[in-house]
Amino acid sequence: MATQPPLPPSPGQAAQTKAAGSAPQGWPAMWLHRNLRSWALWPVSQLYRALIALRAALYKMGALRSQHPGKPVIVVGNVVAGGSGKTPVVMALVRYLQSQGLRPGVISRGYGRTTTDCRAVLPHAEASAVGDEPLLIATQCQVPVYVARQRIQAARALLAQHPDTDVLVCDDGLQHLALARDIDICIFNAQGTGNGFLLPAGPLREPWPRPVDWVLYAGDTPPPPAATGGNKGGSKAPAFAVRRRLADHAVAADGTAVALSTLRGRPLHAVAAIGQPGAFFAMLEEAGLTLAQAEALPDHYDFDSWSRLSSNAEVLICTEKDAVKLWKKHPDALAVPLELALDARFLQGLKDQLLALAAPLSSTTPPAR
């Protein structure tokens, strides 16, 4: 079986670890460590915990119902607020599934979009209409991508138009219990579970540990172990490090590759509207690039009202996620791809799960309508 070999340690990985000491964008400092402020908010977090438990109980009793689309569903999500690198993992998974001869499709809520309907994400769609991350996936992976507030609607619409789809990958949605799923993958950034408190005293969207099938994490330290999902009892979910680094080239709006080595010594204006912009800037510097400007913007920023702080003499550089929006008004920008390698043991285990799922799903689940 072909698998993606793990990337060797690189300056980009070192930069990611270096950036781990600071809070991701949107995280108050108290979410990293327990202090007087986080303890003061702890009673409020317990009310939040009670609401989460009540909602889970309603699903368990059948008062609220989960629905399954009839094809294996892999949910890639997180339990902490803010970005944790879910979309790059989704893209790596999609490419792996394609390499195995499968036909994956992707569903998402389409966070940050201005529309509310269920729709297909076409490669030349506006990011404001479909969401920047779904647009990036559709553009880079060339697979069917649908967005809807209710993921089951997106799944059914996708399968209606692409009935040969073998497996659905849901970008985000670990807490979206309305969608029944077969495999849960939980992603952590280098900060792990932070101070371990629930919102608003800490970064957790729900109590951890919780049952999942797989844990993937950035950095050197795995999060506290989680119980394995499915029907595997109380064993611990396997956890694997994700190795990330920048590519050795940037991409222009016309698809031309520009070697990063040719940018060394030139002043760059780096811009990032992602969950952890500091990690991107650090990786650029570790690649030997000079950042005259390092501009961090809110995650999913639309760039419609953005104007560059620098002169045109500085090369504008960004992430692939930002490029799908930035190129509309600034076609001179260069996007640096993020390369990500998934552990071969994780990929083999995931493939084994999918093989085990295929037969019972096809024989017992009615087709999606």
C-alpha cells in the first residue's frame, strides 16, 4: 500500500515549536495557564458544561436525532476554540484517499460565508459565498465540496450530484451531533488543551478527554489521551504527531512556482489571516526570508477593505488560504503552500477502518435522498 512518508525534521517544524509558547489568535493569555481570571470564570464554564451535557443527553435519548448520509463519514474537528490546522489535514486526507483509488467528497459549514443556503463549491466561486477553506479544498484537491449549515444537507446534495463518491470528509463538525459519523479525528495545535478549562475560562468547546478514533497534534507534546470512539470500549485513542513545513517555493496567481531561495535578501510584506499567523511568520523567517512587515489579521478575514501597509517594492507573501481572497485585488501576491505529512501507521489504521465500514454500510443503509 502506498503511504505518505513522514517529513524529516525541518526548520519549519522548529519554527512551529518556537511559536507554541504564545497563544493562538483569539486566545486570551489566561487560556494557556490557570490563573485568578480563569478561576473566576470557572463557575460560568460549569454552566456551559451543563448545557453541553444536556444536549448530548437529548441526542442519546432520541429527542434530537442524528442522520447518516449512507456513505462512510470522517469528521475532522477539534475541541478547542480557534484554529488548529484542520483544513490542511482534510486536504492531506483527501489526497491520501485519492491515492488509494477512492473518490472522496468534502462537506463543510463554510465558516465566514455571507450565504446561508446549501451549495456546491466551484473552483472559481467567491470565497465570501462559500467560505475560504472550502474554496481552497475545491481548488487544490479537485473533489466535490458542498457547504450547508446542516452538514447532512451538504452530504445529501453532494451524493445526489456525485453518487459515485466513496467517502465523505467533514471539515470541522466534531460537535455537530446532527451528522452521524463513522470516524472522528481530533486535531490539536501546539498548545494542546491549554489550561484544560471549558469556555470561557479556557479554550475547550467540550470536556476533554472524550471518545474519538484518532488524535493528531502539532508540536512535540501529545494532549492528554482520549478514549477510543466506536465500540472499542475504554481503550485509548492512538495519537500521532503531524509534521508541517513550508514548501520550498511560492505560487503566483497564474500558477507559476517561485523558489523561496530567490526571495532571500529581499524585503517581504507577509500577511496572514489564519488561526496561528505567528507560526507562518516564524516559518518564513526560518526559511531565511526577511520580513519587513508581518501583518496578522483575524482568521477568515475577507480582504475586501484591506490595503497594503508597505510600498509595492516589498514582495507581498501570504498563505494559500489567504490567496484565494487576496489574489482578486492583489494578483502580485505570492502564496506559500504548507506541506504536511501524516504518519503511515495512522493512514493504515484509517484505511482498515474504512474497509471494515464499507460492507455493512452498503448493505444496511438506504441511499441518500
